[in-house]
Amino acid sequence: MRLTPHINKLIDLALEEDIGTGDVTTDHLVSPDTMGNGAIVAKEDLIISGLDVARRVFECVDADIKFQTPFQDGDRIQKGQKVVSLSGRLSALLTCERTALNFLQRLSGIATHVGTYAAALEGKPVTLLDTRKTTPGLRELEKYAVKTGGGTNHRMGLYDAVLIKDNHIAAAGGISQAVTRIRAAVSDTMTIEVETTNLEEVQEAMDAGAHIIMLDNMDLDEIRAAIKLVNGQCKLEVSGGITLKHLADLANTGIDYISCGALTHSARAVDLSMRINAQ
Amino acid sequence: MRLTPHINKLIDLALEEDIGTGDVTTDHLVSPDTMGNGAIVAKEDLIISGLDVARRVFECVDADIKFQTPFQDGDRIQKGQKVVSLSGRLSALLTCERTALNFLQRLSGIATHVGTYAAALEGKPVTLLDTRKTTPGLRELEKYAVKTGGGTNHRMGLYDAVLIKDNHIAAAGGISQAVTRIRAAVSDTMTIEVETTNLEEVQEAMDAGAHIIMLDNMDLDEIRAAIKLVNGQCKLEVSGGITLKHLADLANTGIDYISCGALTHSARAVDLSMRINAQ
Amino acid sequence: MRLTPHINKLIDLALEEDIGTGDVTTDHLVSPDTMGNGAIVAKEDLIISGLDVARRVFECVDADIKFQTPFQDGDRIQKGQKVVSLSGRLSALLTCERTALNFLQRLSGIATHVGTYAAALEGKPVTLLDTRKTTPGLRELEKYAVKTGGGTNHRMGLYDAVLIKDNHIAAAGGISQAVTRIRAAVSDTMTIEVETTNLEEVQEAMDAGAHIIMLDNMDLDEIRAAIKLVNGQCKLEVSGGITLKHLADLANTGIDYISCGALTHSARAVDLSMRINAQ
Amino acid sequence: MRLTPHINKLIDLALEEDIGTGDVTTDHLVSPDTMGNGAIVAKEDLIISGLDVARRVFECVDADIKFQTPFQDGDRIQKGQKVVSLSGRLSALLTCERTALNFLQRLSGIATHVGTYAAALEGKPVTLLDTRKTTPGLRELEKYAVKTGGGTNHRMGLYDAVLIKDNHIAAAGGISQAVTRIRAAVSDTMTIEVETTNLEEVQEAMDAGAHIIMLDNMDLDEIRAAIKLVNGQCKLEVSGGITLKHLADLANTGIDYISCGALTHSARAVDLSMRINAQ
Amino acid sequence: MRLTPHINKLIDLALEEDIGTGDVTTDHLVSPDTMGNGAIVAKEDLIISGLDVARRVFECVDADIKFQTPFQDGDRIQKGQKVVSLSGRLSALLTCERTALNFLQRLSGIATHVGTYAAALEGKPVTLLDTRKTTPGLRELEKYAVKTGGGTNHRMGLYDAVLIKDNHIAAAGGISQAVTRIRAAVSDTMTIEVETTNLEEVQEAMDAGAHIIMLDNMDLDEIRAAIKLVNGQCKLEVSGGITLKHLADLANTGIDYISCGALTHSARAVDLSMRINAQ
Amino acid sequence: MRLTPHINKLIDLALEEDIGTGDVTTDHLVSPDTMGNGAIVAKEDLIISGLDVARRVFECVDADIKFQTPFQDGDRIQKGQKVVSLSGRLSALLTCERTALNFLQRLSGIATHVGTYAAALEGKPVTLLDTRKTTPGLRELEKYAVKTGGGTNHRMGLYDAVLIKDNHIAAAGGISQAVTRIRAAVSDTMTIEVETTNLEEVQEAMDAGAHIIMLDNMDLDEIRAAIKLVNGQCKLEVSGGITLKHLADLANTGIDYISCGALTHSARAVDLSMRINAQ
């Protein structure tokens, strides 16, 4: 994955908050000349994500650390498998262990969590989308983890796609005015989505030329009616209160997109640990 | 809470990743002259945490936003209660909504999660500690959330307390050498903790003058034996695989500290939402 | 306009490079108690752009400076008109004068330059696009200036739209493979454009589902043939060697987009000056 | 040239604004293992400037890119000549192409523009100076480009030389008071220049000990009179409304310096392009 | 020593303030191809400190500079000894000379100054502590220099230990309330110290459970009485107006800690110089 | 004084290194509602310097703190005088006390130290110059303090004046070649100084057109001979091993400049303390 300046800033923050003025234990007990080996091991079945971030954590502290893995982000790992082999200065391995694991455990946790949602939709012609409900500062990483778990990204932020909600509609004086105004203002390469709560609004958004219409908290009957109404003229997305058990029913309606905040905000960290040995 | 430079950098990262080159929807549809009101509402029972961070998110975008709350971090909120009242430019309320909620939902999620652990220990003479298993970049905030939920903080990072683990012991040539060496090197105000796996090591750590001895993955009988052996000469901490249901049994042994990574790494976001209206 | 963190960093760089360790002349000759007035005046006909950036320059040095203007970015100003009235500390007016003018002159220069292109296309159903040929570090500002001059923005950078060029096509093994691969990888909200040099490629790009097809350096006959071939199934953009005098001919072909690097890379600064008086 | 921290910050801003969260096209279509070659070619006659900046752009994205050139900044290049040869990862060549060219085209554009002014003054005992009318954030680079084109730099900013203008004179109570006051306050290594509009002021500035006297918008007769009056006791600079066609006449007066904002603010980018091939 | 992000930021500031837009002398007179040697030599007897900082200064400007020394921080060097051998680009040696020496001279100055205090306490069972009276921005480095000179560090800052002073006591309503309140709020790993001015306060602080009691500006009789009163139940520190000549008397009282601001705030730079030769 | 971005970065570093994750004592014992007063008092006779820096320290932590002083930097203060009155939140006064004092004590220490040198030269036609031997990161502040103590600044760094030393002369092939080469390369506003060790070199530097000639470690007879030789055609500076007691003798030779590293590198902090009371 590309480690953008934003991601590198976050890695720096993470190392700074942990190391601060120094690793008082390691700095005073482990000689810089002592070399060591390490292994990151899965303690449960998981989808791995964030390997390049973990590698960068070690490189930031010691450019000579060797970080090797036969896996790629998105691979399924079984409990007990060794995911990463490390070698280099023992002191650097000890100092970086927790920060590297914290990244890997959280990102793999999301990938694994998304994997269960993606499995439930296997073979169905629907796209599973994430949302902007991500941990502050980790948006890029968590959206990347969603992809490695089998999901698809909705917009990255407020800047790369239009999403017109009720307040915007009210401010513009109606759906049609809002869409017209925004089309004139933004680049033609930008997707315009409108949030709707009933079929009348769906009709108005479609007529105004929205690319995607979000059906907010509609029940299955309303969703089916919206799909019939729109009839392929634009894309439809369901959103709001999506849980794993509703997924199949929703997908069977023929909806284009299902977006789900729980993919990121309710994933728990998976269990990975690191064994370290002096050479 | 004190918003340190580290926390302010994280807030900046969070706003940058969401707003990027601009909120294309709001910037083109909502006039800067339109004023609005907002309310952040609890959608489930929770312990609130992160109010000052949420306030700062709005202030960063618009210094004139009014953010008012009758609550303090650590207060218990019931489903349906209004937590925060906001007023000011409608555009700023819309642009900041998601970032502010992402902070509040995660930090209150941790506080609420810790609250259930703290409740299980109510009245017992034991201290519940967090670990360094926090989301990268959010260490200060998540440790703060632990406190508002009723927990106590273990060390902030590698720099503010000594924790001697097996690799350090091996590198130093034994527990007693490790403790002696570190005592000579660090300030007298620094706490020295040693990780042990059996009673022999407990004895050696105590003799060497450790302030705290961590009992790593010991069972209840070993823990009781360690407590008897140490007999109040230093503090004892249990760690490793702690779950909610073991807490009472562990506490009843008379142990001083129980540390638990799940307090931070396995908390899910709680549900808070924001209602916004133009004036 | 929204002053994003990126723009604020650029303003900081601009003030730092000019002020450095201090304005040695003003700091030693003008008392901080002396107040003054200023006026920014157009020395030629122009379209103004960058007023909020100029305001921020003054605010960065002295938050109490009053910066008032009856105009908005995009307004046409005639030679001799006063564009901005300023009042506040004389020392701050003197220190900021050049940096504020440098921003205004460059951005208004682009807006004015774009204005002549936009005028040449007045009434024709074609969209005038800018390119990524902007001054390094000023991308957001210069793209904003294009909009205030009557142009439309193409993608902001490499991250917010796909543009498949010959090297990408070769790497993927063909246009159709490239488009298919990219559709699977990126969000559905992302526009996919393909650069083509002959009708065969246009056909292949259209069949593969490109949203926009760029006709690179084609002559008018080829352009007309491409328009006929595509027949409205996707958008067509001409690019390469566009000059003011070709615009009308190009527009008359019925092309959707004309993109032109000269809008930004060949604009000269317009003449604005600042009169300052002590009160 | 020395790539100062300021210049490196600007390069970072330039890469960030273009790459953002990633090069969506290249990242998904070009394997990191594919190697390639590139060539930067002049599409018109020009003076090259900014080679080290362009090299750094590639290095920032991929430290292994080879960037080779037989030329030095300031060399004259003919249309069609290859200026730079590149080899390394194809993906990095594609991602950096536009940002590197944007720097080279702008800086070489200034150098080439200055070259025509310098040529007009060839053999005359006068120094051609730039001004502070540079693109915000690019001061160091554009002043460097002026030097490579055959010009000389006036002060870098407000901090490294004194320039006393009418407002400063008024605030100090006269030219002589201003010069006296500033001499007492600043280092003896600092040059003091005074802006004047008539011979009386020239006399006063000379008597006060100014090192350089600027003749603001004076006609040729006034300039000759000033030169006669000063008679070599200090340096004289003409400024204001200088165009290419006046240069020879001005130089023939025997003036020491001619300063000209158009050197930087009215240069257009020259045409350079990059050919890229996979190996 | 560990070069933390804080220290690296300070090194960057130091190089920026000296080099600014370039080393005008060296950049124009010394070819980048010319290689050279250098030697840093002690011009007086001293304890060396800051070698890794000096090495980093050179590396920041030229990663290829070789910096070799047979010494470690804390070693005693005699007048005339060569401390460091350098080789690499002559231009980089010249540009970095002053900044590297400024670090070494100040840090070695502190180490050497502390060395005279430590020598006066040789063999006595007392610990010599520094204070927070350090040069702003150099806290970590100066505290490190204290250690290399034979001193021990008191807290790094306001964040890593509690020091309750008169204003805190008044705000809390008494020593005992202050200690009780702080114990409930902070981690158990944090040391709590109370500042006292008489025996009554010493008694109260001891009863409240302070780990260290500071005796502020007490005379020898009071100090002896405090020691007798406390009788080893907690640590005692003397502070205030400590000079080299009082040290032995103070130590002979049996006090645990002597803290002394003069260790850092009154050290002068020691004399080190650098000889440079072209190869 | 002007608080440049560089100075503000240093103030931020200073506050960060002291406050870190929070002022654990004050944050838990002093309510944000408690107001207080403070007074900064001189504990010895001194020249005050750095008042604006101290004010900014408080403002950074609490924008509402009132910081009032009847004095200006450079004023002589007598032991016991109150220099600054403060009022505002008690917690902010306590948190900032040490950082503000550390700045004031160091800068006033330099000003006071310079004051004794300046007094020794009172009435003599010689200028007392500082050097680049300043604390890393504090260059601007310490050079400012020198001015407030009655000294004059030599160049700020390597970028704002030329100083040609033996290595530069060797690299260029002689003094005359070095001066000629540099004159062609740098702006005419830049001062050129040459370091010399004997009269032959003085002659050569003068002939080459140096503005200032430094006489390095010459004795009084050589200095007098150099003055006679140069006879006012350029300025002369003595440097090297200057101490307070030589000053008068040196000045009596008629030399133009005396530069002295001890002004900054050997000043000790003066004694200032802060009294704080709750309201």
C-alpha cells in the first residue's frame, strides 16, 4: 500500500506517544550491539491487513531491521501461523513491538470483521460499502483495511464526492434545486448522491440527475418500491442500522449498494503476538 | 481535560482527512450567513467521554460555535438524553458533525466498556489498570477515557516507567542484575516493574527491590502463593487473558492490580447522533 | 473560499520567506502604536480572485487589521477601482503589502486569463477544463482561480479521478483490461477517463465503459468522427496544444470538454498596487 | 543548488497536493516490479533551471530512481534536446512526472525570460536585479532561477536588507532621521537603501549615508541628473515600469542597477515534456 | 543516546537558523567534489557530552560524512586531545562546524560543571539531582548531560512526577487533602513529592504518604531535625540556594537528595575547536 | 520584539518538553475556576530581556492571562524590583511559571553580561559584536538579548553575510580569487568579510575589495599596524580570545569592531523568581 504523508504522520505520532523521551527499560538493559529475531504470530484465524504499516514502524526506529512475510494484505491466516519474520537489533525489536502490533491488530481486526460481512454477500450482485465512521486520524488505513477484507470504499471524506442530506436540501430549497446548484459548482468528475426518506424524494432526486440515491432507514417494501421506481436509471444505496443478519435479505432486493458503519466502528482488535529472541 | 499538542495534532489530522480540499456539498449549498442549532443525543445508555475534544473539533473550524453541555466526562447518560447543545453557523455544524461524533463515540465507547469492568470490581480493594494496547495515535485520549470509565492508568508509554520483561532479563543476565542496573541508571522517581512467570522469579524480583511484580498468566493458586510470598513488601499485578467473568475471582485473591488490554482494544463505539436544524 | 490546512501552510511559507527574522525597516522605523489606512487598487481591467487569501495574510501578522471589500472573487474590476480598504496598524500594513499583493496578482491573473477563454466559448455547450499544470504548491488556489474566471476544474490530482494513459494501457495489456481492472479496484464514485490517439482506441475505451474519453492531439476531422462514433454514450474531451484562437472551432464540433494547460501555466500576474497612509 | 528546508517543505506540499491519498490509476495498473525509462525533452529553446528540484521530486517518491543529466542549471538547451534521462520503477516515474515538470517548466521559464533581458544588457556596466514580486512560497526557487538566467538578486525578503520607502520616511520624520535611526539599530553588515522620487530626496539620502538610492519612476533626464549629483558616492537603482525595450536606454545612462518585477511575475512556463517507457 | 523526535526537531531548528537560505561563502567557493578531514579538539580539560547529537548534525547535512571517536559521553578528556575525527565533503564540514560545536560545547560544559559537584560528593550516600531550570527546548539534552557528568535526573517535566507546592496545598485545603486527592487521581506508578518549609509540614506530608519531602531553604539544624523526624519512612530532598561549597556539609547530614538548579543554568560552554583540512 | 515563526516553534518545544501529557499536580489540585495573581521579581541587579517571549509563554497556555510590565527590554532592574505583574487563572500561572522564567533568566543573563562589556567600552568609538556561538535553536533570541544589553549583532548565520576563512581561501586559490569569485556570485547588498592572520593577508584582502577584514588572534602591535595599513579603506574587526579586561586596550587601538563569543556562550542565568497567590 502507498504510505502517504498523512499515514507517515500518524505512524510518527504513534511512535512518539509510546517512546516519548526513550524506552527506559530497553535503553538501559539491551546493548545496541545485541542482535535478535522476532516472529509475529496469529493467535486466532484472521485476515491480515497493515503489513506495510508494521514494516514502516520498525524502519522508523531502525532502518536495518529485516521484515519478511510470505503474505499479502487480504490473505487469510490461520491460528498459529507465523505472519512475519523479523531480524535485526534486539533493542529496536523490543521498542517497536507494541506499536507495530497495535496497528496490525486493529487493521486486521477490521479486515476480518468485514470478511464476515463480505462472506454473507458472496455471489450476490451488491456492493458492500464502508462509511466515514472511522477512528479519527486512521481514515485512510481503516478504509484500506475494509478493501483488504472484501469491502468497497464509499467516499474518503467530505471533499471527494457530494452527499446531499436533509439540511442541504432545506438550505437549497428542495432536492432539485440542490442537485442543480451543485452540478453547476463542482467538477463533472464528481459523483452526486442524495439522501432520501421516501419515494417522493427518490423520484425527485432521480429526476434531478443524482448519480446515487441513498435510501435512509427504509424497510424492505419501501426499498423494493424504490428499486422498481428507479428502474436502473441511477444507483441505489441502503444505509442505516445494517446488521450482519439483514444483509442477505437486503441483497436479495436487488439493491446496488449496502453501506454499513459497523464495518469500521464496531470491529475489535484481533489477537496477534510477537515472540522475540536474542541471537 | 488538557488538550496537549499531541491531541491537537490528532484533531488536525482527523479534520484534514475528512475535509481535505473542502466540504463540497456544504460549501456550495449552505450560505455562511445561515445559522443553525444542533444537539448531540445518546442513542443508548453510556458513560460520556471526550466532550472537550468534540468542542475543539468545532472550534477548529469555526471559533464562534457555541458548544454547551450540563455534563462532565465520566457522567452516565441515558438513552435519549441530549448531551450537547450547539449553535452557530449551520455550515460549520454540518462539516464537523462526523469528526466530532467519531471522537465522542470511540472515547465514550471505551469509558462505557471500562464502566462494566469497574462495576464488577466495586467495593473490592483492587485497582483496574489499562495497558499500552491502544489505537495508534490515540494513546492519551484512550487512557483518559479509561479514567473517566472508572479505571486507572498503567504507564503512558515506554518512557515513564520501567517494565522488565524476559528479553530484558536475559540481556542483563538475570532479574537481580537487571533491576540493579536499571536502578543505577534511572531517576529515583521512576517505578520499576518486573514481569515474572513463576514464584522463583517473584522471589528474585522482590529481593532485587522491584516496586511492582507482574504475574504473567498465572492461575489462581499461583497468584495466591505469590501474594503470600510477597506479603506486602511490594505490589503485585496480574495480567494476561483477563475477561470480565474472571474479575471477581481475581480480585478476591487480594491482588493489588489487574491489568487488561481489552479495556481499550475491544471496546466498540457507542451510538451517539447529532440532530441539526437551520434557525 | 475555504482556507484549507494546505492553503494555510502555503500562506505561512510565503510570510516566512518574506519576513524571515523580521522586517528590519519597518520594525525599527514605525511604532506599533501608529495606525494607518490602505487601499488595494486595480491598475488594469481584471477579474479579481483570492480576496480571502489576501485577508488571511494580513490576519496572520495582525489579527486586528480590518480588510473590507464590496467585491467577491470572480467580479470584474475596472482599471482605477479600489478593490480593498484596509485599516489598522501601519507596521502590519507595510509588512504584509507585498505578500498579499503577490497572491492577489497571481490568482487574479489566472482568473482574468481564463476569463478571455471563457468569453470565447460564451453560449457554446462545451465545458472549459483546467489541467494539473499548476505552480507547485498552489494547485488548490490556482484551480479555484480558474473557477472564478469562468472555467471548470478537471481532477485536483492523481487521487480523485482515474486517467488511464498509454503507459497504463501497456502495463495492463490493453484499454479494455485497464478499465476492467481499475473498475474492480476503485470506488464506484470515481470517474474513469482514458486517453486515446485514434478512433480504434476510442471505440475500445467506450466499450470498456470509460466515463470520459480524452482525444489527444487529434485534428478537427478526427474529433468529429469520434463524436459521431461515441454518439453520447460517454463524454469526450479534447486536449493538447489548445490556444485561444482554436477554441471556437473546437467548441463547434460539439465536443463536451476542452482542457487547456495554458489557463494556469501561461497566465501573467495582473497589476494591482497598494496605497498606504499613516492616520 | 542547496535544497533548504523551506524548499523541501514546498516540494512536499507539491507532492501532497498531487498525490493525496494515492495515484489511483498507477497504483492499480502498474506493478511495483515493472521498471522503466524516461526522458525529459525540451519542446522549445530554453535556459534550463531547477534540475536539483526535479531530481528531489523523484527521490521523495522513490529513492532508487536514477536521474542523470549532462547539463547544469543555466545551460541553454535547444528544442528537441534530451535534458534528463531517468530510470527506475515505472510507477514512480508516472506518479512524479507532472510535479517534476511543473517545477522545471516554471523555473526554466523564468531563467529563459531573464535571459532575454540579460542579453539586452550584454556588455553594459549595469546590474539587472529582480524584486520581491515572486510567486508566494517559491521566493528562493524563483530568485535562484533569476540567477541561472543571468540576473542578480536584490534582497531575499524584508529581513536581509533595509529599504526605506515613503511611509517609513514619514514615520521617522524625514530621510535623514530614518537613515540615522536605522543605522543605529541594525548590524553594520546590512545594506541600507532609500526610495526617492526627486533630486532633493536623492541629495538627502546621499548625505544621510544610504548605500543605495532607488530612483522611483524617474524619466531619463532625472536619472542622468541623479547620477551626476551622486557622482559615485553611493549606488543608484532605477525601478518601476521597466520593460525590455527601455533596458538599453536605461543602461546607457550609467545607472548601477535596474530592478524589474516582470523578471519573475510575468514569465510563462516553457515547454518541456517527458517520455516514459516500460523496460 | 536516543535521538528522540524532540531532539531531532531542535537539531533541525539549529541548522535552519544558521544555514537559512544557504552558506553563501562555502556554497560559492568550495566545490562539492572537494573532500576534507576534520578534528574536534579539546582546548581545556572537560567531560565530553553530546557526541551523538554532533554526529547527527553532520548527517543531516551530508549523510556520507564519517564521524569517528574513541570516546563515549561521560569520558574525561584532557586539554589537547582529539575527541572526534571527521572525513567527507569539505563543504559539509565547513557548513556544520559551528552548529556541531555549539551543541558539544554547551552539553560538555554542563557535564563538566556537574562533574565538579559530583566529585565533591564522592563516596557520600547522597544523590545529586538536577531541576527544571534548563534552557528552553534543550531539556532532554541538558538532563542527559547532567547524567553524563555524574548527576541524577529529577522529573523531566510537569507530567512525569507530582510536586505539590504551597499554592497547590492552599488550593487543596492542606497537605493531607492535597496528597489524598492526587493519589486518587494519578497512576500508582507516579512519585508524589511535597514541598515543605517547617517540621510541622514535614510531619503532615509524611503522614499523608508522600514518597519524597522537599525541605525548602531550611538550615542544617532544621534538616537534621527533619531527618530524625522522618526516620527513613520516606525520602528527603534539600533544595534552594545550593552552592558547591555547601555540598559536603549538606551531604553529611544524611539527606537523601540534593537538588541544584545551578547544575544547568549556570554552566558555561567549554572550549572545543575544530580543525579542517582539504584532502 | 517580533516573535517570528522560528521563535514560536521554540516556545512550543519548550512548553511541550515541560508539560508533556499534562501538569499532573496542578491539573488535579487547582480548579480551572480559581483565579490568581503573580509577580516576577528580580533577585539581583540585571538588564531585563525577553519580556515578549515570557508573555507569549503564558498566552500559549491561556489566552486570557494578563501580563503587565512598566519596563522594556534593555531596562536596568534593581534587586527586589517587581518586573511583571500577572493575573488570570491560577492553574495557568503555575503551569507556565518555570518555562517563562527559564526564558527570562537566560536572555536577561546574556543582556546583563553584555552590559558589563558595553560599559567597559562606553564612549569609545568601537562596536561590540557577538558571534555565532549561541545556544542551538536560540540564535535569534540570544542575538536579540545581545542588542538589549548594548551590543551589536554580527551576521545572523551563514546565509546573510560572507565570511571567508582559511579553508575557503585555500579552496579558491587565494584571498583575491576568493573575493573576486564571491563578488560575482552574491547580491551587491551582501557584506564580504575576510579572516586574516598577518599583514600580508590584510593587504591582499583590502586590495580585493573586502568590506571588513577580521584580524584573527593578532596582538596589539599587529592590530595597530593593520589599522595603519588599511587607513580607513575598509573596516577592521578583532576576534579571538577577547576577555573583559582586554577590551579597553583593544578599543584604544582604534579598531572598528571587537567580536566576542563569550557574550553569549559564557553568560549565566540571572536570578528572577515568581510569586503566585490565589485571589
